[in-house]
Amino acid sequence: MNATQCQALFARLEAQNPTPQTELVYRSTFELLIAVILSAQATDVSVNKATARLYAVANTPQAILALGEEGLKAYIKTIGLYNAKAKNILKTCETLIEKYQGEVPRERAALEALAGVGRKTANVILNTAFGEPTIAVDTHIFRVSNRTGLAKGKTVREVEDKLLKVVPPAYQMGAHHWLILQGRYTCTARNPKCVQCKIAEFCEFEEKTL
């Protein structure tokens, strides 16, 4: 995909959704951080159901620590890998209190040092909470980037690095959300909805159905 096509692709996505946002429900950077940790191998819908109950009683590092491991598990047990996630969340809360006065740091290295936080989660926080033009590549973005020819790569990091090079600066803030939504609702893993796709004319997917 050349630069002109890339520009046109994102212009089309922006016209369709001028202010893209995460589908995770949160009211603070800390709530977003916990929601993103929980979202690994889980749907945003399932995370939102769990955090709605959790945040009603505990939405600060101190309050979640007060719940204890078993108390926290009671709120997130409907989410996959909840045992490991509970341990990581409690460790992260401890670190936030000990090192950052309970606040979420905005430096990548500091974020990635938190339990349960990898590069993808750090990218989500940097982009969504702190307004940095990062692109967190999940399975949806990986699929869309490779299928369309926007940024082909064999690894998540390779796709991320290519996206940061090819996505026009004006669209880098929203690219993460546009591509996730594209993969979640249109360019699905099975039976992609090519006929309904707003960017099909730019797509290089050989098996697209038009």
C-alpha cells in the first residue's frame, strides 16, 4: 500500500468515526490500567461487566489492596486467567503506592515494569490516557494490518514499527482505535464483512469478497 492509499484509508476511517475511543469503561487512568490488564485474552464486554462491580467498591490502588487477593478474585472470576491477573493487579497496586504516590506513571519503562503490563498495555495507556501517538498491536490490528497490506509483519513488534512509519502523523492518535474496531466488527477473523467495509478499495486481501 503506497502513501497516497494509506492517507486515503485513514481519511475514510476518520470520516466514519471522527472521535474513536476505547470500548473499555473507565473514569480514571488507574481504572483504565486495571481494565487493560484484565482485557488480555478477554473481551471488553466481559471486562466492563466485572469492573462495573469492582470499581463500585474499589477503584484506587489502596482500595484494591484492601480487598486482598480472594476479595479481588470475587469480582474478576468471570474473566479468563483471573488468578494470575489478581496477583499482578495487587503487585501493581503495591508498586504504584510505593513508587508513584498511587498515580499511574506516564513513562513507558515505568509502565512496562508494572506486574501484568507489557508493551501492548503500556501503548494503550500512553495513547488513551496520556495522548501519545502510540499504536498497541493486538490480534485485531495484527490481522487488519497484514490483510490490507497496510503494515505487513510476522511479529507484533514488526507490525507496530511499520505502522508508526506509514500512518500519517495526523492519524496516529486515532489509528489504534480505528484499526481495532475495524478488526473487531468488519475485518473479522472468520467471514470478514468485505461488502460492508469502508476501506475495501484500498485493501490487498486476496480473498476478500466483494
